[in-house]
Amino acid sequence: MFKDFFEPVSKSILETILTFSRYQIGKSIDCYIDTFPDITQVKIVIIGLDDSFNKVRPLFYQLNQNFKNLKIADLGNIKSPTSENISLVLRELLLKGVLPIVIGESIQNAFELYEAHSVHNRLTNLVIVDEKIPYTMDKRRKRSHYLNRILDEPKHNLFNLGIIGHQSHHVDKRILAYFDKEFFEYQRLGLIRNNLEETEPLIRDADLMCFDLSVLKRIEVPGCEAASPSGIFTEDACQITYYAGMSDKMSSLGIFGFNSELDNRAQTAQVISQLIWYFLYGYYNRKQDYPVSMGNFIEYIVNFKNSNYQITFWKSNKSDRWWMEVPIKDKRQKRHRLIPCSYQDYLQACREELPERLLNAYKRFGG
């Protein structure tokens, strides 16, 4: 049975739940203590990949439940978190249309989260939030970087890759050259500090997010061994997971890098609980405006006077968010034909300048 993959949440958590008010998450979440939750009745499940999540639960449960009618379950921790078991569990959840949020120490488990999306047999967009780019040119170390396991596979289903928050001094310039060749997107730390909103279109286009806590400043997350003195603040990290939750395409989230033994005064556990909360808040505020039908969109056509070229933009009446249309040749690319963009991309096109986001997308589509 599916529940046999999980160990129940400690009964000491039950005692904590009993003290919560009806306005707190602990009172409404369907938690596996005695009875396994009915996953066909929930939208989102939270899973611990190791015991580290036990430190987060009490802090997460005491946050306010501001998500009316949003059914959430805590399935506990995976008993034997082997690569095979993690992939099997995540595949089953994705097949049932349930969004998993997984929390664990090892960033290598990001591979299982990505691999599980192959169950849909379609091209996938991945966004990674990390101070480094988890890819190496060193053949001896390739198996220790989960992005190598994805990109070096000859028949991988990755369509687009986005990196958010990397720091230049951590990245081999050969990797950036390779990413440019593949038309992947990356936004370094300095860029997102100056304009965090520019991360939203990249996040909105992704099917899953792998969030490494090392992207935050070490002072923010003492329980992350890999964190460095420079990085983003918790407020920006929460904004990023909020954007992820709001994306209609986003169907899983992984938060990695938590070592509870290093966590001074449970500070990192509090950060993780807030990251989850803001993801849920974003999910609760989804506008369901991913362009399947264009009935709720305004069309803007930008003609380039000096060339026989035009770009079609679409603006949602529900959220005021923007998309650019890209012609497709391969039917497998159909769900990616509308590229999330910003109002600034539209203004750039009005100045007869091709947005870099569009150029990269057009090249990925084989244009």
C-alpha cells in the first residue's frame, strides 16, 4: 500500500496540535499520525525526506491558516528514502494530480523530484534557486552534481532550465558558455537583488522548483552548511516561493540543504516554514489564467517598422501578467508556446528591440 512508504508523524506532534486554535494550520492540516490521509481529497501534500523536517513541523503548524478550503496533508517522512522509493512516491502523487512539497537535507534528491515528472511523458521546465549552479565540467565529479545527471542524459525531457540567485565567484565561466549555447536562462544574485520581479516570468514558466537554502545569507539560515556570507534575505526567498505557488504550471516544490543539528534556535526551521507558507499563499491566489483559452486576454501586436516582423503579446485580465507568443514546429512544444514575460519586455518590443527572453525561447523552439 502507498502508506507503507511513510512513517507516521510523531504522536508528540498530536499533543502540540491540540493546543492550536482553529485559525492555525495545525488544526486544519490532515496529518498522518494514526490514519493515513486520503490523497484523492487533497491538493497539496508535504513530505519529509529525512528526520530534519520534524524540526519544522511544530513551527509550520502554528502559522495562520489563511487558505480557506485548500486541502493540505502531511504524509510524514519516507521510511526508506532511497532514490527508487522517492521517485515512486512522487510519481504516484503527480499521476493523481497532487502537488508534493518535499523537504530534505540532500540537494541530490532534487534529481528524484525532476525525474518523477517524466511520468507525464512531456517536455519539462525546471527552475533552480541556488547560490551555485549544480553542474560541473569535471568528468570525475559529474555524478555528484544532480544537474549533470539530468543534462548529460542523451534523451532527457528538459525543455528549459532557469537558474536564480547564483553568485559569479562560485560559477565556472565555461558553464555559463554552455548554458548560453543551450539557450537556458540564468539570473545572478546582483540582478535579482535589484529587480526581484524579473524572476517571476522565469518561475511562472516552470513545472517544478528546486530551492537550495544556500541561496540565503548564512546569517539567515545557520542550519544550512553550504550557505555563505552573501546571498538573499528571507523576505526575498518568501517572495520567490510565493511566485512559484502562483504559477499555474508549477506542480512540485523541493526545499533542500537543511541540517537540523546545525540550526541555532530553530532559525532555519522557521525560514523553511515561512517558505512553505508563502508557496501555499501563492497557490491559494492562483488566477487560473495560464493561457489555454484566450477569452480572458487582451492581444497586443507589435510591428517592427524597419523589418517584416511582429510579436504578439497577451495580457491577462485576471492578473495583469504578460505572455509572448512563439511559433512552434514540434507538437510536443505546444504547452510552452506562450512564454511568460514582463511589461518591460513589451515596452522593449515597442522600441523595436527584441527581448532577450524571446530570442532565447525562439532558439529553443528551433527557430
